[in-house]
Amino acid sequence: MVCRMKKNDFITVLALSAMFICTNCDKAKEENTNSPYIEGLMIDNYPVIDGSTSTMPLNTVIACELMGLNYKWKEEISHSASTWYIEPQITSKLKRKFDKIVRSSQTHNAFINLIDKEADIVINARTMSSDERAYADAKGVTLIETPIALDAFIFIVNPQNQLTELTTEEIQGIYTGKITEWKELGWEFSPEYSTIHPFIRNSNSGSQELMDLLVMKGLDYIDLPIYNENLIFTMQGLIDAIARNPFAIGYTVYFYNEQIIRPGNQLKTIGIDGVYPNKQTISDLSYPYATEVYAVIRSDTDKSSMAYKVYEWLRTEAGRQAISKSGYILN
């Protein structure tokens, strides 16, 4: 009886020891975020990096590469839609820390957070708007915007649409209200109906600022009642609306569409001025609406800070390789 109890006690001690060892191993593994690139950088002093919805995968890859963390693309399915995102392969405890420093507040809010010193770096698919610049001026803040990758502004339609390309002039005609029927552009869905439904994003969103800058160039948009009816406040909302409506047209950015939405046969991207957007035409800038992705910091950022060191690293060969791993096109 005594021997049996000692044996059981011994087994219990072994089990508890194994649990203690495993716990310590997991803890050590979780805390191993020391950067292989920047001396002293780890998750506890990693700068807060904010940005647009479309650049969130890039932001995540940069953080994972800098801290030596594994990651993978993962699909998230919600109702009838799905999106893809980069998931760090880390414990839930570490993920809570990660989510506090790698953020996506959307383009406008990210700029405001940077100006207000609620973020240290911003990664966005456009430069500051006039509103954001005025806000920065009022705060006495100047920003440094550095291009780190290429993206493109694209137009998408429902796959039932038979058109494969439009000209800039035709798109301007659609969004000013001068062209209202698809049959004017060569596609007649039926003898009775071919009215164009042009969807529009909200002011200061990343895609709307690109629409204003690259396409409309000061032209007045379609009459206000129709504008308000077709105004969409999220990128996902706009894409869902076009997928449901055979007469719709809208716009987004290439990376978001190709890597995050991956629409398959749910949407159709159309060519502009005879050029279809793909990695080659964006890389060689033959696609007319090729754009740049920017890393943005405040001009007063301390050059000895981790934020500035990360910003500098993005322009090194290792940084460029990390950007490429996200799926973005290098500039």
C-alpha cells in the first residue's frame, strides 16, 4: 500500500513537472519576439502602425517579419461574403498585444491618429487629402510620405456586364450623369432596361480620394439625390452591392480586390483606356491609374526611436522583400 502511494505520488510529480516545463516553454516561445533585423525591437516597444483597410495585410506582414513571427493567409467567411487576411501564428495572449500595435482605422482616421500622435507610422494607399493636410497644419504637424509599393485604382462591374473596358472620358460621363444607359456604351441588357447604377464611396475614404484625383479632376458628380442613394461607406459594402446588381459600376484598389476579396466570378474588373490592370501593367506604369502606397511618419519623429528605425528598414532590401511577400508590387 505504501509503495503504491509513493508510485502514484511520483507519477503526480512527473505530471506536474511536465506541465510546468510546457508552460514555461510556451511562455518563452510567446515572448520570443526579438527582431532579427533591428536590435532591441520586440513586441513591447514595437511602434503603433495604423493604416487603411487595403494595407492591413502589408502592415501585418511587416510586423511579423520584423519580429520573426510565422504567419499565413486565412479566409474569413461572413454570411455570403468572404475576405482574406494575414494571421500571425501566435498565442492569444500575444495576439492581444499584436492587435494594439498593428491597426487598421481606415485611411482618413489613420492619418488623423498619426497627426494626433495616437499612431507612430501610417501605411496608406494614398497621400493626405486637403482636409487632412489642413488639420495637420492647424496642429502644427508636418508629415513625411514615402512611397514603398505600387497599387492601382480599378473599376469593377457585375460579371453579367458584357463590356470589357471603358475610357476615362466614358467613366467621367457616367459619374457626371452625362451617360446614364449602358446601351450608350455598347451593352444593352434588354430592350427595356439598361440604366447605369454608379456607386460612390464616402468623402475622405482612400478610394474616393483616388477617384477625385485620378479620374474626376474637379468635375462635378452626378445629381445629389442619385449620389446620396448610391453612396457606400465601406469597401465591402460597395463590392457586395455591385455583386448583387448587374447594372452597377464602382471602384476599389487592385490589392484589396485581388488579395483580400478574391472575388472569383462574383465581380469583373474592366480595362481603362485600352489597358487591363495586372501586375505587369501596374509595375511598368502602363495602366493609367497605377498608384503608390506610402509609409508616413511625422517629421518630428525621433531618429533614434523604434518608429524611425522601422520606417528606415522598410527601404532596405530586407524591408522590400517583406513588402513583396505581402503580395504588393514593388516600386
